[in-house]
Amino acid sequence: MSDYKVNVRVSGDWACFTRPEMKVERVSYPVMTPSAARGVLEAILWKPQMRWVIERIAVLKPIQFQAIRRNEVQSKISAGAVGKWMKNPETFEPLMADFMGDDGDRSERTQRNTLMLRDVSYLIKARVQLTPLALKPRKSGIDVDENPGADTEIKYVSMFNRRVEKGQCWQRPYLGCRELVAEVHPANEMHMPIDDTRDIGLMLYDIIFDKTKGNRPVFFQARLEKGTMICDPDHVLIDAVEREEVLACSSKG
């Protein structure tokens, strides 16, 4: 394995990597998407000076779907309300799924079916690439958990591996939905992909965030070959301009 690459095992009881063509009822892809894998790694370590490039995702457990029904709320709690509660905790009012509105209807609750994955485990292989901000002066200085010195790929790989060993993260990694938490562990040679080969079809690779042209999704033809899905942008994204835009947006977190 290159010094500039990481291998980690990600597992969880539930996962849902929602297909964007499903508008109301959530239906998961059979395999973790590259953007979801990047999100897991960034939850452990992210710096403006580097980006994660996902090369492959290996499926370690048989693919199992499970249909469930969940209660969701239609409204969102505003940032202003949160700020008010922080200043005056006694004014806190939770958003209840079964809140009874003035008209007598249960206006907040919406029941939706979800076809998600259960008992999942993946092996994520990724590499570090430096961004244009690397080796430039920092406005906020060096973080406490970061080694001093020049920005290099091996520096961030070592930092990532230390955080995985200690169980540290900036936010809790999740598998598609924030309530579906993920466990992250170091990988070893005992973790072998399942013997499963199938065409997955068009899969969401990432979303390009562009203030001038607007946000737009990028898809690729995904295939599971003996339990492993190749998702290196150098191989699966044919358009060079699109590939560079995806990498550029991934460096913004």
C-alpha cells in the first residue's frame, strides 16, 4: 500500500445510500456511494489543505435489504430558534412528530417507507491529494493534534491513522443518514470482499457545488466485481473537466 493511501473498515447495523431518482420513498443503492465514503473519512479528518479521493469500496458482508417505515417531521427547526434556546434554555420547545396543530390535524408527522441496507461492512481505500491551500500560511495556525512541518500526503495519512486507532472524529461518521451511525476500525488482511459480481448501473459519484452554474450531480457506471467497486475518478469519470470539478468541490468539505 502506498504511504499516501489509507484502508479502513466501516460497519453498521443499518445504512441508506439514497438513490436520487426516488423522490418520496427512500431506496438505497446496494453499495456505499463514493461521496458517502468520502463523508466518513472527512468526519475523522478534514483539512482545507488536503482532500480524500476514494479509489475503491469493497463489500465485506452479503447485501441485505430491509423495508421499514419511519415517522418524519415536515418542519425544520430554525437557526434563530436554536440561538434563542441557547440564551434562554427554559424557552426550549421540541419539535414533536405527533404535534397537534390548531386545526386538529397531526400536521408534523409524515410516515414514509425506506428500503435500506442492514448489517453492512465495507473496506474503503482512498488516497490523499493536496489542495492549492497546502504549504500556504494559515490564518488560524496549526491545530493541536496536527504535527508541525510542511503539508505532505504522508503527514495527513499518519494523522488519519492515529485518529482511527484512538477512535477520534470531528463528528460521528454515518452511513447515508445521520441517524445511521458507523463504526470505523483499522483494516487488516483478514477482511475479504464477498464473492458478488453485478452491474449496479448509474450511481451518484458526487455533487459539484458551483455558485455561478448551480449545483449539479455527477454519475458514473458502477459495477461490483467480486465484491469490489472501483470508483477512482481517474478511471470512472471520463470527462476530464468534470473530473477536476468533482475533485475541486470535494476539497471544500
